[in-house]
Amino acid sequence: MATPDSAQNKKTYFGSSWLNYLLFFVFWFWVFQSFSSQGPRPVTYNEFLGLVESGRVQSVQWGDTQLEAQAKFGIPFRDPDKVETVMTTQLAGVDETFLMKRLLELKIPVTGKIDKPSWFMQFLTSWLLPIGIIFLLYTWFLSRVRGGAASAGPFGFGKSRAKLHDKEDKEKVTFGDVAALDEAKGELEEVVDFLKNPRKYLSLGARIPRGVLLVGLPGTGKTLMARAVAGEADVPFFSLSGSDFIEMFVGVGAARVRDLFEQAKNRAPCIVFIDELDAIGQSRGGPGYSGAHDERDQTLNQLLSEMDGFDTSGGVILMAATNRPEVLDAALLRPGRFDRQVVLDPPDLVGREAILKLHCRKIQLADQVDLGMVARRTPGMVGADLANVVNEAALAAARRGVSQVESQDLEEAIDRLQLGLKKRSTVMGEEEKRRVATHEAGHTLIALSLPKADPVHRVTIIPRSIGALGATLQLPTNERHLITKEELGDRLCVMFGGRAAEEMAFGDVSTGARNDLERATETARQMVCRYGMSDQLGPQTFGLSTELKYLNTPFGRTEERNFSEKTAQAIDEEVKKMVDGQYARAREIMGSKREILDRIAAELFAKETLDRPDLDRILGEFPARKA
């Protein structure tokens, strides 16, 4: 979408430039034509023969394709000795020997000549054409470096590359197109109301926040929320990424910041949205800062200066989004700049269902589909993930050749995203397949036996592309924010169910429990070091953990050891005690229900996938055992 005011500037610039180029070439063409008109006078071949027979030709220059002659054209009694050079073109197929004999008979001197192009043609091919080619290549290279049309013209480096979504846009986004982010909507409704009714706030002396920073994990809807604010307020919306400011030339980013704010002031009231703010707003002098980022630092300094200089009473609101708030410079976050920070959390159970309903409006959904069940199966997924689930389900339905998206299509889409593609090409031997079926049956049996464990939704032994030969899918009964010690213990026991089943059924263990052991060991260590759930060490934590201010991501957490070697040994002993205790518990449950284990394993071996109704049919009334 065109940058505002850039179209008119571009038109004016190109109009004047091309007019100058046209006048320049017309002038030189006239000059070349003037010079070229002083050459030999062209005559027809018949006229040339007539001049030869009349005795007016004094000499002839014989070329490859042309003949030039010095002929008398004098006027008696006025200028009898006037001589003029004439030129004619030889005719193909005419006997040139006859003309030569006639010239020799009349004793007219004949000399040879190599035909050369005119002076105009020589200049055109030797000078003008190469210079023109070089000029075109130079112009094309500059347009590529400057980013094409967004920076057209010789002074276009500093032009902003923001895209403008104006009021006339057909795809206007409103709060009705955003689901589950009720708290964030409430925070941003003030911004919308200010853009609609600024006098209500200004009359009270209130100052609307100059900058609003949207913080959230990737896919939580930061950009969508910013566009919804602009759509609700019905104002122009400038959108660009932080990387659009940075170029290879120092100073370009700062110039683009100035141009962006100038355009925004001319289109006020409006919203300026900068996505991925961390690309230009990283902390100066922080960890990893080398001092060699002159262009980025100048861009950030100019942004800070512009945010101090523009007045929000004019109706210009600056919004930005980032998923790395911990790296932003402190000067950006101080009051008077980005002084309102709105966190977009991953949706809960109700929010995921609302998002699914929003995306399912565009597809043909079967009546029996339970979106609440789909929401329960997708804990931790954000809006972009759920949109992908719906799209993958529609593709799965299209592959099956049906007219509606059914529950099995949504199940397949979730499995595809969480577990990977089905690997039908992976062929397991009968013994290996039986071991995998027993392993997954062990997880299923333990999960069904413990009251605090999440219910089993489906179990499968179809290999997946992530490397898993099988999976037991559990479905939480409700959304949880806290987990008790007893619930974590049951989770550990379920993790050990597969290994315990293999050991009991085959008298040996395999490498299939590697991931289970890794997750169980990490969970037990977190219980001891983070949650204070060790009876021996008591309610205390071990190790200093520095986490992100807003987002708890694996890359934003570092640990520092703050305990002695003796305590470290005690931690290892407590972790081992928890692991061994839950493994022994799993073996005990497995031993008391060996018949049920074999029944589940046999049915799973035959069908490869068992849903919860299949498990209920196999087991009948299966009371949970409180172990």
C-alpha cells in the first residue's frame, strides 16, 4: 500500500525529471540533425547516371554500397564553377561493370572508399548508447538499494516505508474480530475513546499515554489487536516493522523515523504501529552490547527524540509490539514514552473455544463437532496455533473428499501439529510393535488408575515424524494454574508406567522410555529445587533463577548456583528418592492389574489407535485405584 503523500511527491519528481530528459534529447537530436544535414546530397540512381552522361561528374568515390561524386551544378554567368557532392546507393542486381567501363571511357577519376556511418550514427553507437545503458543500470541499482518505490528519487533514502491502512480499506478489523483478549481490549478501549472523543479528556486536563507497548508470545495477536484499535477508532493506521528503519547507510534509519512522524502528524488523528520493536530498541550498554551498532543507536535516539517532541493532543498514538521486552532500552519504557504496557497472555480454555469459533466461521463445520473438546485438547496454544488447527482440519477434510469438517479432521490436525505427521512408511516388526503397544498400555493403565491423573483421551502406536513410536494423549478436565504435590506425583507415576509395563511383560527394558525418563527427572528436580516439595530439605528453593519480566521462555532463564556441595548431594538424593518411589508405585499398580494391561495391549496391537469409548468398552466399569 502506498505511503501517504509519497504518490504526489513521486508524481511531481518524475514529471519534472522526465520532462528535462525529453527536452535534453530533443535538443541534441536537433544538433545532430543539423550537423548531419551538411553531408552529401542524396540523389536517385537515374539522376546519378544522368550526371555522368552529361559530363558534369568530375570524380567518383566507389564504396561498398554507396557512390559519391563531385558534380558541377554551376549557373551560367553567375557561378559557373559551383561543385556539389552528391551520393547515391547502388542497386542490387544492376551490372556494376557497365558503370565502371562508362566512367573509364569518359576518363572520370575513380577512387575506392570504405563506407562509414554518419557522424550522428557514430556518436549514437559509440557514446550515447553506452552512456544510456550505464545510466539505466545505475538507476536500477539505486532503486534496489533504496528499496524500490518506497524510496523513489535521488533523495528517497530517508523516506518512511510504512504501509497505510486508510479508512477506505475493505478489510477493516475491529474488536469483534479479536477473541479471548478481554483484558487487553479493556486496556485499549481508552485509546479508542480518546481518538474518537479527544475533547472529553483534554477538557479535564488528562493526557493519554503517548505510547502503548503490546507484549506477548508470538502468535497471541499483537498486530491484530493494533489493527482492531485503528478499526474501532476509524482512523488511518501506519504499519511497519522495526527492521524497515535499518539500512546499510548510517543515518537512513533516523531520517525514516523523522519522515514517519511527519506523515503521521499530517494524517492525524491516526495510529502508528511498529512491529518487532526490539529490532531497533535494544538496550544500549547491556549484555552483549559492542558499541558498533551506530545505525541502530542513531535510529533509537531519533525515535526517543520524536516521542518526546510530538503532542498526543494532536491525535497521534504510537503503538508497538514485541515478544522480547527484556532486551528493550530503559529509555523506551519510561513514563512519557511507552508508558502503557499491555500483556497479551495465551488464551485459557474459554478463550481457546472462542478463538476456534471465530476461525470456524469461514469453514463448513459439521453439527456434531464439539469445539469445547478441541479447546481442552489444545492447552498452551495461542491464536495463530488455533487458526492453523482449523486450517489443517479443513485441508484434511478436503483430502478425504467430504463437504464438511468433522471431529476426526480436527483430531488429525491437532495430532499433526503436536506429534507430527504419520509415518506409514515406518514398518515395525511384530515383536517391536507388541513392545510399543505394551509400553503405551502401561501409560494408559496408570493414568486410568490414579484419581489425580488427567483422563486418557486416546492412545496410539502409529509412528510420528517427531520420532515417537506411540503416544498416550491425556485430556485435562479443566484449566489449571496451580498443581499440587499429589498431582505432580501422579504425573511422575504415569511417566514411569510405560517402562514398568515393559519390564513386567518382557523381563527387560528398551530405549523407548528415554523421553519419559527425561521429563520425570526434570519434574522431580523442579519439585525439590523450585517448589519446596522435599520433606528432607523443606520449603526452600535452590539456585537463583533470572526469568524474563513478562514471558517465561526457555531462552530467557538463567540459573546461578547458591548452595554448597553438601546441599547438592542432598538434592540428588531427594530427586532419586522421588523417582524411585514413583517407579515402585507404578510397578505395584501394574502387578495388581496385569490382566487389564494385557487386554489393553492386545487391543492396541490389533487396532493401533484406541479412543476413550474404545477403552470404556474394553474395560467396562473401571474404578480408579487410590494408590
